Amino acid sequence: MLPQNIDLHCHSNVSDGMLPPAEVVARAVAQGVTVLALTDHDDVAGLSEARVAANELGLRLINGVEISVSWGTHTVHIVGLNIDPEHPVLAAGLATIRAGRSERAIKMAEQLAKAGVPDSLSGAYQHTGNPNLIGRMHFARYLVAQGLVKDVRTVFKKYLVKGKPGYVSHQWADMADAVNWIRASGGQAVVAHPGRYQMGSAKMHELLEAFKAAGGEGIEVVTGSHTPEQYPHFANLAQKFGLLSSRGSDFHAPGEGYRDIGRLPPLPEICTPIWRDWNYQ
């Protein structure tokens, strides 16, 4: 049983969410969340606004970030929890990732144009709250707005993924570097939504071994990106590799994902929660 309603993965419009940080916090409180981590992609600019709102509403806010990582041929996301957002090592690392996003966006727009979707770059920028963090979700919302697909979920079946129009491979941070940035800032590193990476068992084991060797501590077991059938699978992997278990909705916008903020089942009983040793007082 959860001691509190804990959601350790969500996004604001500082990255690819739709709500400003303060509104994310307010929605979390309305949904009964008591401990929330704001984990915007490759940026911590929303944490100050979120903290002001959290203090006003009585929510415990965890400083977080979600770092884009290249591991072999896979793009993997590593969540950092309880980070120091002002730590120079982390700040410098995140800045290098953000610098590459604009270049990738130009290439994505070129690929979409070849597939018959013009003006997607300017269209995607219209859906960003932070132009430095332009990403696939902003292109996805543009495609929906143009009536080319019915919703964001469908976009990622027809566009912007490997083998589909608009996909552009990109070299993100090295996984060991990302984990080191998080640890240097006093945080804990967590593999985000591992069920999304389309890896076989051997490759997933290899990933978790490399992550653990780099100093990683946790894995998301219950997440908006996993099916209920996947919860016990990743709970068992957490136990096998000695990783702490995390829980997060990966909320981006109302009605857009598979789980609303705070609306998740508890971790399986065999899990050791990543918040086990956190001070709730």
C-alpha cells in the first residue's frame, strides 16, 4: 500500500507538456497527489514556478528531470530525482543536449516535407512553451491540429518513430554521463518507462547491467507507458538487478496519454520503492 499518492514522472510546457508548471501542480493536487516530481525533458526551468505553487497548495515537490540518452542504437530516457537543479555539472550537461534539439527539429521537418507535410517546423514551434526544448510531441500536436491524424497516440504509430516519416536519429547524451550528472547533483537515476524501448530480454538485461554499473539506482515499474501485465515483469527485473522501483504517470496533457496524473495503481508488493528512505516530514 502506498503511504501517499506519489507520482514521480510528469511534464510541463517547459518541455513537451501542455500546462504551465503551476497548473501541473494544481492538477496533481486535485487528483490527490501528495508527492510529485516534475521531470521535464533536458531542462529544469519549470521547477521554481512549480515549487511556489506546491508550497501554496501543500504538495511535496521533488526536483526532477528526464534526460535523453543514446545507448547503442536505442534512445533511452533517464529520470533524475531529488536533483540540485543549479548544480553546475548537471546544468552544463543539460545545456549540451538542448543545443542539439533545434538541429534535429529542422531535419524532422525536412523529412515530413518529403512525406507531404509542409511547414511542420513553424507549426511545431507554435505548440512549444519553450523553443529550446522542441521535440517530437510538438510535431505530433501540429499533425493532430492539421487533421492528419486523430490524436497524439496515433501520430506515434504513423509518424516520428523509426521507419516512419519524420523520424530522425540523433545522438543524445551518453548513459554513463547522464547518470553521473544526476549523481553529481545529489540525485538518484531511474530508467524511465523501460517497456517502451522494444528490446528483447537479453538487450534489456544488458541495458540494466550497464545502468547499474554506471551508478543508476531505480527503474519505473508502474508508469502510464506500461500495461498492467508489464508491472510484475518490471517488478521482477527490479528485484533481479537490485534496483529500487518508481511510479509515475508520464503526464503531458489532459486526455493525451494513457494515465492522468496521480491515477496509477500501487507498486507490486515485491518492489522496494525508491522513496523508501525519503523524509516525508
